[in-house]
Amino acid sequence: MDQLLGVLILLLVVSPFVERFSNGDLVEASLLTLVLLSGVVAVSSRRRTLVVGILLSVPAIAARWIDQSHPHLWHAWVFGICSLVFLGFVAAQLLLFILRTPRVDSEVI
């Protein structure tokens, strides 16, 4: 879960600076891919959640890179919907982890 937080912070810090460069979209797409992959790692405590996480992240990653390489192939909202479904799954799994823990301390959060 630390990786997810680190990559999210990196994305938030780096994105405003790299969008000015000619290859800024490529860097941002790479960082978004890292966020999605670290989301899979963050919820992979059980085999079932790992499989569901992979199944939900693959369309989001594929949609982002297809939109990056062929922007007129489909609408940009396809990536948005796929990502929202996956990130909703990650958020639900993290919330369930916190709610199932008998004692919540700084290590759990």
C-alpha cells in the first residue's frame, strides 16, 4: 500500500511540470500505468482480489495506451470509465481492510 501512496504523490507532483514538454503525455501515461499497477499490488492480499484487480486493471491500462497511440480510435471517456471502475474497486478493498481490522492504528492506515 505504500507503493500506491508513493506513486500517487509522484503523479500529483510531476504532472504539472511534465505537461509542458513534448513527451509529457507519455510520461503522464506511464505514471498512470504505475498508479494502476500499484493499485493491483495494494489489494492483492487474497488470490480472488488479485484476479479481480488484474481483470479490472487490464482494460484501463490498455485503454490508456491505445488512446495514447491512436487518439482517434475511440473516445477518451473509455479510459476514464475503466479507471473509475478499477479505482472504485481498490478504494472498496482498502476500506474493507480497514473496517475488518480489529484495531486500527497508524500501521493499518
